[in-house]
Amino acid sequence: MMIWHFATRTFWLRLTGFLLLAAFSLPSFAALTLTSGANLQVSKGNVSDFLSIRVTNDSGVVESGVQLGFELIGPSCESVGTAALDLIDNAVSDADGIVQLRLNAAASLITTGPYQLTAYRIDAVQQTVSTNLVVTQNNALFVSQGQCQTISANQASSLITFQLLDSSGDPRSLIDVTFNIQKADGSTFDGLLALSGTTDGDGKVQTTVVSTLAGEFSVHATAQTALTYTASTPITVEAAEPGMLVPISGDDQQITAGRLSESVVFELQDVFGNLATNRANQTVNFTVITPSGSTTTSGLTFLSATSNSAGEVSTSFTAPEILGDYELRATLAGKSNVIGTATITVQEALPGLPSLGFGLMTDNTLTPLASVTSATFSGGVSVNGGTFQQESVISSTASNVHFQGSVNVDPAHVGLAADLFVLIAYTPEPLDSGVSYLYMLTPDGLMEWDATQGVDSIQAFDAGATLSAGMLYDVYTGAFPFLGLTQMLFGYRILATNTYVFNIEYLVTLLVQ
């Protein structure tokens, strides 16, 4: 008796456990099921056959009185609303749990091509069922399959199918079709596995996208018979994860010893050169490889940085006294193979020249601007290899002279494009004659400048230069057989704003008697 009691109790315990397990693991049978009308085709201007959707509850029993909602995505990959859907009984399931509807392809907003129809329960939107419908058109080429795809860079898409029908709606076979893939501006690029094909017995022809270029594109097909038929479909190619750090600003700088470089900006790209996905909030570490090959962090403004929403990080570098090429290296934290490099060349410091004071910033009418520039100027003339002087007086036209100037550029202007200019004022003997000439120094030599034409007419000594922290003007070296007074003024013209910065407090002056 005790044995029976123990066995019975064990049986009931096991049975109770089984029932509890079953209660938590029974599958849900609530579903929407397409019972007819899958992958329908309907010609433009007509009404499709009916689609039927059955509604069942958690027990797999049909449910009546359930309201369904719908979404219709068109060939352009955007929602076209549901106005073109004919809904029976307002899309409420009948006694058999059936909802019926059809597509009115005569509606003006319905165009040729594939549509994706998704049905969902209003009271349980996570329960859905989807199917494709294709709106065809006689005597036309159109997309019938493979629309609205999103793929990763260098990954093959699903087949994209185009179909060609004749004026009776019958397939046109053995027709040659060419393909291309286009950017938004209409330019084409290499991103298709098949550039041409021939329609089969169903009038269909296919191609596949494999693109390393990320973006929003369109695949175009053209069939040339007595008439030209064209069709297209959009496709999205997404970039891959970060694979490179590419310098987009500040590479190949040349700075003098002891000076701070411009910011070096790196951008996180995938291995195909696209702006990478997951590019924001990534940690990047910086190091410097010296001319001797050793690795250091000395001189770096930031040893690490976190990328912004554009996938950009930056740092700068203070040049040491040792001259040569320094490699600024950026490395993605945790991924030592994702690196980028920029070169900074350290040159000799600018020569010690007499100060010419602060610069003046004006517009092109020589009206001083409200914003005061911090640019400072230095310059002088050396006679027979002697010390540079701001003013020199010599008595021999056989002397060898060297005119030179330098600018400590306003930090706000570093990195901007500018024209460097040099003006020479010459007054011959006798100095009180009232006769003087103005010249501009160009790559072709001195050219007379007509000041009445305005400063915009000044030709550049060095056109389109990128302003660095220090700019050297090596103006002239050689004999100077010109009796009289020669004065030098120099500066730069910022191209983006057409503003001028030049020395005005002191001029470099040479008097030859």
C-alpha cells in the first residue's frame, strides 16, 4: 500500500510538472494567413483578383469581427496609402474569419511595377502577413521583382527582374536589354554583375547589384526595338563597419620648429572609402613616428579623441627642434588594423627679421574691418650677406642685396586659401622730384601697378597658397643698380572673403645714394 501511494504521488508530481511546462511552452496559433491571391498580377487600368486573409486566434480557431489594417509600398519604395484598395465589409473578418480585398490598378496613384501589401490586426499590430502584387502594362518594360532592396557594400543583391510585354499584354522574348546603375545626379558607375541580357519566354530579364559605393541609387534597364523602352528601380547600398582612418584635413603640413600645426582631422571610413556605419562615439588614439622611426606621444595636443556624428576626430602637433618628416598616426581603439596616417614636415624656423609690427585687415576698398587681426609682420634687407635691417642706406649700386619678409599668420586664417602679394614703391633720384612708381612682384618679375584700378588688380606673388602659421616671402637676391628710394609692402588676400592683411606700421626701406 505504501509502495502504491509513493508511486501515485510521483506520477502526479510528474504530471503536474508536465502540465506546468506545457502551459508555458504551448505555441501561439494566433495568425493572419493568406489563403488566396499570393503574388497576383494585374494590368494597369484593371482591378485585381481578390486576396483572402484568414484570421485565427491563439487556439488556431478562426475569428470573426476582427478589423485589419493595411500598408501598401509602391515601386518607388514609399507608402502609397490604401485608397486604391477595395475592402470588403471594411476589412472586418466574416464568420469564417476571412477578410477580402483587391487592388484597383485603375487608380491614378497606382503605377506600373511591384507593390508589397502588408495586412495587420488593428488590435495586435505585431501580427502581419505580406504578399507582392505586380501591376503590369501592355507595350511596356517594368520591374516585376527585386525592388526596394537594401544591401551592404560589396554584397550581392537578390535578382532584379524586368519584364517586357507587347501591345496585347503577351511577353516579348529574345529582346536585348542593357542595364546601368546611376547616382542621384544621373552619372553611372560600375556596380552590376550583368550589364545586358535577353528576355526569356516570359519576357523577363535579370541583373544583380554588387557595389562597393554606398548610397541611394537606381538600376535602369533599356530595351531597344522599333521603340525604346525604359524602366528603373531604387536600391540602397549601406556602408560597412569602420575599416580606415583617412586624413581629410591637415595632411602634408610644413611647419617650422617650435610651432603648433593646424588640426589634423581623420574620418572613419569603411574599407571601400564610404563614410562608415557606427562611426560616432568611437575612441581613436594618436601617436607620432619620428624621423628616426621611434614612436612617441610628445608634442600631441590630444592623445585620444572620440569621433563625432560625422565620424571625425582631430589632434594637432607642436614641432620639436629636430627637422624632418613626422608621421602622425591615428588608431581605432581595440582594432589595431584600423589606422590612418598624416605627414607633418618640420622645417627650419623662419629667419630672424626685424619686426614690422601688426598687420592691418581691410576689405578691397582698403576700409579697415571691425575685426582686428593678430597677424604680425617681420622683414628687412641684407646688404652683402650682413644682418637684415628694416632700413638700410648704401652708397654703391654694386652691392648685393637680399629682401625678405615673413608673416605670423592670424590663427583664424591658418588653413585658408590666399594670394600672397608684394608691392614695391620706387622713387628715383632726386627724391624731391615728385616722381614715383608702383610695382607688383609676380612670378614673371616686376610689373607696374596702376593703383587707380584698386587692390583687386594686384597680381599675386604666390597665387592660391594655403596659409600656414608662418609664411616666408623670399623676395629678391642680387645686385641692385637703382639709385633712389625703394620700399617693400607685402601681405595676403583671403580668397573666400576678398579681404586683405598687410603691414602698414613699418616698411622695408633701401636707399641707394
